[in-house]
Amino acid sequence: MDTVMAENQATGSKLKWLWLAVLVIVLDLGTKALATATLTYGTPVPVFPMFNLTLLHNTGAAFSFLAQADGWQRWFFVTLALVVSCVLVYWLKGLKRHETWMAIAIVLILGGALGNVYDRVVHGYVVDFLHFYWRDWHFPAFNLADTAITIGAAMMILDMFRNSDREGDGEAQRSE
């Protein structure tokens, strides 16, 4: 164990950020269990203007994509999420010492993906309960796993812009 920790410190391994993925999974599954225990399916509970807690089950992907399919999508999404999770861990392991922002983005996506995989395997659907709306327009309900995935993806996009700005600055300086 000590040699693994010494190796991680020497190489700057970003695997140390996996604790954040575990935290996302624990918070996600805990809030889903609480929502399932306290909310009645499909009945909105107003919290603030434009925000309700509404327990819903999503057999599809984001925004209920493929929710009406014949059931094959459950195992397709489980397999896809597990493959993507393996790729994310491999990517995380290969990050350099200075790539902390990307490490956090990856583990947020990883934790969210695994939280939703748990639901698909155990329940056959993903538990959603966060429900925003504006007048008659309703945003699809979602959960903390979806939130972590979205934040992680946004961080990755921002990182691409940050890196392209740095590369552009480097090109400009080299051409002078």
C-alpha cells in the first residue's frame, strides 16, 4: 500500500480523486432513496417557485431518450456506462500532475454514471426527482448523478477552451 501511495505522489496520479466519485455515488443514491421513501410517484411537491420535487422513473437515457423502447435499452445503457467508466478511469490514470481540473471533471462524470448504473441494474430505471419548470414549460426531471455528469461535461468543455487559448498564445509567441 505504501509503495502505491509513493508511486502516486511521484507521478502525480489523479486516481486520488476517485474519492469524489464515491462521494457523488453516495449522495446520489442517498437522495434517490430519500425521494423514493418520501415522495408519491408523479405527485409534485412544491419547494420554491419554479422548482418541485417530483418522483419519476426514467427507463431511457437523458431526457427520457429511448424510454419507450422494449426493454433492451436498460442493458445497452448499463453496458455503455460501464465501458465509458473504464475509459474514464484509464484517462484519469494517464493525466499529468497539472491536470487537476480535468481529473475533477472525469470523476464527476464517473460518479454520476455509476450512480445511474446502479439504478438501472437494481430497479430497471433511473430515479429522478428534481423538477424545474417555467409556467407551462417543464424541464425533464433529473437527479444528483445527472447534475454531476453535466457539471463534469461542462468542466471538460471549459478545459478545451482554456487549453486552446493557451495553445493559441503559445503559437503567437513562437511566430514572433
